[in-house]
Amino acid sequence: MTPTFSLLVLGTAILLIVVMISKLKVHPFLALMAASLVVGVGTGMAPTAIVAAFEKGMGSTLGFLAGIIGLGSILGKLLEESGGARRIATTLLNRLGERNTSWAMMLVGFIAGIPVFFEVGFVLLIPLIYVVARQTRISMLYLGVPLATSLMVVHCILPPHPAATAITGMLNADIGTVILYGLIVGLPTAIIAGPVWVRFTCNREAGESQQAFLSARTVAQAEEQAMPAFGITLTTVLLPLVLMVGKTLAVTALDKGSALYEWVAFLGSPLIALTLSVVFAYWALGLRRGLDMADLLSLTQRCFPPLAGILLIIGAGGAFNDMLVGSGIGKALADVLNQTQLNPILLAWLIAGIMHFAVGSATVAMISAAGMVMPILGQHPEYNREILVIAIGAGAIGWTHITDSAFWVVKEYLGLSLSDALKKFTAATVLASVVALCLTLLLSKIV
């Protein structure tokens, strides 16, 4: 099988994913399954080898991720149900003041977005934007775009979010280092594409149309005493990150094989770090506030049904990646890309960006990009895997437009016209993607 034919099969598979998801409205799990079959059959793999590759890829990917994603979902649900996310938002808004509301909403999105999915975080916090916009007559765009952009940045580059965690495992990167790099790249990105962006592109003062929009909506604030304290909420959100990053920083100074090394590595492993965080959250955001174990059981059970689709997409993405390796397409792709002499960071960013633009799913884009980058890592082990994880996430941030459900959530809840949503929010995600790429390239020169 020639390299040209291998790349033709790969191109057909990618085109099939795009058409099935964006045009035929087929679920991404089924689209990735179909693409895997196209790769296997198109490259002449034996039928039993196709099945074995699919099972191996899906099993190995979900074996690492299923527990982590489940625990992260519980943590996010507790933050949502307890009012913790609103507590973070109201505290930051009060402390930063009316003059810095766009900065406050950016920080809210960055902190509260760590354990919750994009859509959940935005819908959870939109009532607060309505309240602030009504009281201050500040444009909802001026508040909503920084919130949405920071949520998207965290969603794509910071574990324990599913896609970021998935590609960290797929590329065999250290999750603590990925979190550290994600914070270094993500916060400046959220600042530039959030409050700085709206300052130059959006009117701060609201128009009459906004007042009419808000008057048609009932805005209710949570009771102050019903929300947990800011300090304990922030501790709950940051605890898993502290444990995982702490492990990464500490083990370099410890003797490998020593008892202290083993315990630090144990406590900082993603599964244990998130388990401890959930236990702490059960107490801090649940039992401490009057809930009993039956309440926590009910809350936990409500976390898992929405995860089914995400887990299936990630598992099918892992199967697709394993099919690329087993069919030999991965090696052919690596050989061709090596001849182009294209910077692997730029390549990873570009692939993820194109896939997000085409299929409208940052998760699918990141999983697909990781599969195409993995063969290069096999031939070049010297490449920094953690940097490539951040580069893929940076690419997936951009081009959040009409094919992405996140775009419609932002458009509808902010009451935007299609053109305004494209000019302000989509453009902000493109800017964020470019800024994150530049910062990732700069970071790669330092580490």
C-alpha cells in the first residue's frame, strides 16, 4: 500500500466524519465507528484485525478515562447544585466592582469552569449576567463573551475536562504538567480574548433592545445564606489541580522508590486526586450544609446519564486512533508530515482547528487531532508531549460557530443576532486560539 493511497483512505475517513456529523446529523460515536471501518477495510486489514483494533483502542482509552470523567462530573454537579458556582461569581463581582465586571466574569468562567462542562457552566451563570446587566445597564455582550470564552478555553486545555484528559492519556503525557502548562497558557488567553477583546469591540452601555430582552425574563437570585462560603468553594474546585500539579513538582525532588515518593505519586494520580476531591466536596458542599447521604446518592446518580455520549465519543475516537496505527496509515502520515518540516505544535493546532470548524465538536476535534499527531511522536520521542496536548486544545478553542452547540447556547441566552454572535463570540474564540498557539510556541522555547 503506497503512502498516497494511505492518505487517500485517511482523507476519505475524515470527510465521512465531517459529512455524517455536520450534514447527516449522525451522532459522532457512530460517525467515528464508520470512519474506523473505512480505514480498516480501505487499507486491507483482516476482518478479525479490524474488530481487535477497535476493541483494543476503545478499551484502552476508556480504561484510563471512565473513572476520572465520572468523578469530575460528580464534582461539577456538587458545585452546581450547592450554589458554589454562583458564590464564586458573586464574590468576584463584589470584590472587583462594577468597573471591572468583564474581568470578574472572565475569572468566574476560568475558576467555575474547571469542574463543569461548557454548556452547564454558561447556563448556570447566565442568571447572574441578567441580574448584573439589569442593575448596571452594562451590555450582556460585555459580560457574556468573557465568560463564554474563558469557559471554552478551560474546556479545551485543562484536565480534568474529558477531551483534555483523554488526549493527555493518548499521548502519554503527564497530567500534572499539562494542568500547569494549561494554566500558564489559558489565563492570559482568557484575558486577551475576554475582557480585552470586548473593551475594543463591544459597547459597554446596553441598548434599549437589551432592556426589552431582560424584561421578558424572570431573573431569580439564590439566597445568600443558601450558598457555601467562597473559601471552601474555591478549595473544593482547586483541590484536584493542587494534588496533581503538586505530585508533578514533588516527584522530581524525591528518590524514586522511596516511601514518600510512592505516597506522593499515589495521592497525585488523577483517579486518587479526584476521589479525594469528591469526598471533600461531599462534606464541604453536601453534609456540612445539611444534606444526608440519600441526597448525595440522588445527586450522584443524576451525574452519570449525560456522560454516556461523551464516553462513547471518546472511546470511538480511541478506536479510530488505534485503527490508524494498526492499518499503517499512521506511519505513512508521519512520513509525509516529516517531509513537510512543519512545526509539530503548529501542525497539532491546525488539525484540531480544522476539525472543530468542520464537525462543530471540540471533543471530536481534539481526539481526531491526537490520533494524527501520535504517529509523529512515535518517530520523534524528543517532542514534548505536554506541549502538544496544549497545542491541540488551543486549536480546538477556535471556530466555535454554527456547527457547535456551544455557539447556539451563547447566542440564544445573550439574545444575539446571528451576525453579532459570529462577530463577537466566534471571533473571540478564533483570537483565543491564535493567542494560545503563540503562548504555546513561546512556552515550548522555555521548557
